[in-house]
Amino acid sequence: MLYLLTLTWNAADKLTKLKESILPALEGLDYTWIIKDNASKDDTVQIASTWGDKVKVIPYKNNLQNFSAGMNYCFAEAAPQDEDLVLLLNNDVIFNDKKSIKNMINIMKNDKVGAVGGRLLYTGTDRLQHAGVVFHNKYKMPMHFRTNEKSDENAEKNRLFQVVTGAVLLTKAKYYKNVCTTNKSGINGMDEDYHWAFDDVDMCLSIAHNMDKQIVYCGQTNIFHEESASLKKNPANKLFLSHNVVLLKSKWEKKFTLDQERYVADPSYNLYQD
């Protein structure tokens, strides 16, 4: 079973485009799509509620939960079994083929793998938005690898990274629920102390270091991503940047590797072998 988890706020148009692109890609899969609407003032709930019995729309009372808390809420509503697949899915994404999700699922079948992220392009372009996440050798912080560069054959290779973006991230329920077990909400999952930044970084590092699983970037995907569409309307991540940096470094600075220069220097570095 595949559970797709999406948060949305005042984005009926983007969510509709996502639906039109992803439903064909889900053909043949057993899935449930959980959409948590954070008190949108548009007609998101009314529109999404007509999309069939595989789509569960949850109207929420406000837009105060951060990404981690919102995803954990969706995860709890889904109540998946340990071996079920969970796909974190932003609302500003468009799938350009029917193969991308299935290619990610095929990688996830490897028991050594704990999370899979996809090659994402800026919407309507051939420019990379996500091709893996590296840690900057000078600033000692995570950054998207090759962002805004033109996609090429190297970007289409499957590679191991320490982190992949949470915009389109596939994992198993048994890994997701063990990322953080100390949330004040009482819901296990992503660390809710992060506010709209580095929550996906923390998740991948937890899966890699605490569960000894590989984090894989799948280059065999063709997906558009506008990048943080909701945060452009409500830039909460900037208000908490210092808090998020301190939290990330306090938990992981002694464990992550400064690897940006190695990936830049060698296009064959850390290629994924099935």
C-alpha cells in the first residue's frame, strides 16, 4: 500500500495540476492520497473532495502547524502498516510521466534503502531544482547539489546522498515513525521542533545513522517543482532560520560529512548500485 501525504493552503490551482499529473502515474498501484487543507480560503476542500474514494481530504482548523507536524498528522490519519510505503508530496509538483513514482518504488524494494528522493526540475524548464543534497565544505550546512544547472546525463544517474529533499520523498512507514519519538504532540515521525526548514534533512540523517539505511537520489524521474510555493505567501521559514540551524547542528554536526567538493569533482562518486 502506498500512502501519499500532502499539505496545502490556498493553492487549489496547483493541487489540481498535481492531481491531473499524478493520477495517471498511480495507475496499477494500491494507494490512498491524504490531503490536509490548512484552512484555505479558496475552494480547495470542495474541489479535492470530488476526486474519488482514494483521495481523503482533511479540513484543518488553521495554518499554524509546521511541515513536520502537518506531515505527522497526515501519517497518523493514514495509520499505515510498517511495510507500507509513504510518499511525502508537495502541492506544487507536476509529474511529467507515468514512470517516476514506479522507478522510485523499485529502488525502495531494496532492504538496504531507507528513503528515495527524485530528480526535480524547476517548473517548465530543464534546470535542476533537486539532484541530491550535499553539505557545504566551507559553511558546513546542507545545500541542493547543482541547483539551477541544466539537467544532463549525470543528473539522471541514481546516486547515494546523505540527504534528499522532502518535496517528493519515498520511505517506509516503519522508518518514518522512528525518525523522532519525542514529539510533544505524541505523534512519532518527523521532528516537530524544526519550523519549515531542515526537517527533511533531519529525517534523512536519522534514517541513515539511526537505522543504518541508504538514502538514494533517483535520477530516473521527470518531475517539475515550483519550490516552496506556500512559503512564498507565508515565509515562516525565514523567521525560524537561526533556531533551525542551531537545532540541526546540535543533533547532527558530528555525524554528517562535508561532501560537496567530492560530488562536484567526480560525477561517478557514490553511484547507487542495486
